[in-house]
Amino acid sequence: MHFTQQDITDLDNRYRAHFINSLSGFKSANLIGTCDANGNHNLAIVSSVFHLGANPPLIGMIMRPHSVPRHTLENIQATKVYTINQVNADFYQQAHQTSARYDKNQSEFEQVGLHPELGQQILAPYVAESALKMGLKLISTQTLAVNGTELVIGEIIEIMVDDEAITKDGYVDIELLDCVTVSGLDSYHVTSRLQRLPYAKPK
């Protein structure tokens, strides 16, 4: 099939959301743990998390426009800290359920049956069930003029991961940790490695 720009514009809103969101391929599935100024916990699934740099260790993520209450974004801006917890195969359904629109005073941890865990560096809650967890301090939030989405940039200040998943060269084997990936808005997958390739140099 061939879609012109006008064809895309004319698509039903929900159809277009599924269609366009799935075009970019597999993405990481992460639960973002935050708390508000009163210590109330919030948990939200986000697939638009990406590496920005290793020194300093920066992670970026894109959040939907702040045109309606966004508890995760508001908590991050208020407390300046948050956690990123990779989703494992044994709780992906609970992780997906955090995308429901719960009230601000309802903890998604309690609503979906996951458990908060505190680290040593920050007050934001981790997901106890996750095998790979990162604690971050907020560096900046930027509203992107192109569509009003929010770019959140954080610096990693704490990491919790099984040492068996870290290879001698520092590579973290997320497949060994049973982490899942997501495509589109609601399709979850496990992975199968083809090969790790050597550092590429001109031949």
C-alpha cells in the first residue's frame, strides 16, 4: 500500500495513532517511578526512552503534551528525581495497565499489583520486580515547538542490576534479564539476539 500525506491526514485518529506509532519499530518498555511533594507514588509506562550520552550519563525521554494533567511530568518537575525501570516478561501486563488514567491520589503500584522499592540516592520509588533500575536527577525539560511534546533529560545517579548480566566490557545483557520490548502502543515482545559485532572500522 502507498500512503500520501493526505491519506495519513485523513485516517481515523485511533487508526493513525496505532499506524504511525508502530512504524518506528521496537522500543524499550520502561516504567517511570515518581512521587509528588507529599510522597504519593506514581508509576507510568513510557516507551520513548533513549540514550543521550555516557559521560555524563544522560537519558532522554519524550512525554505527551502537557495540555492535560500529566502526573509523571508534574512529579518530575516538582521533585527533580525519578526512576526508570525496565519491564520484564513476568509483569508486562501489569506494566501496561499503568497507562490507564488513574486519579492523582491513586498509586499505580497498588492498582496494578507492583511493589515500590526505595534506593539509596533518591526518594522516587523503584519497581521491586524490575531487573534493571536507574535513578535519575532532572537536568531539564523542554517543550518541543513542533508538536508540544515534552523532552525530559535526566542524569543517571544510581543503577541497580544483577552483576551476572554485565559482561567484561561493560555491556548489559538485557536479554538475559528477560526484559521485553514494545512496538506500537500495545504489542509486547521478547527478543532473540542474532550476534554481537566488533567495533566497525573502515576496511
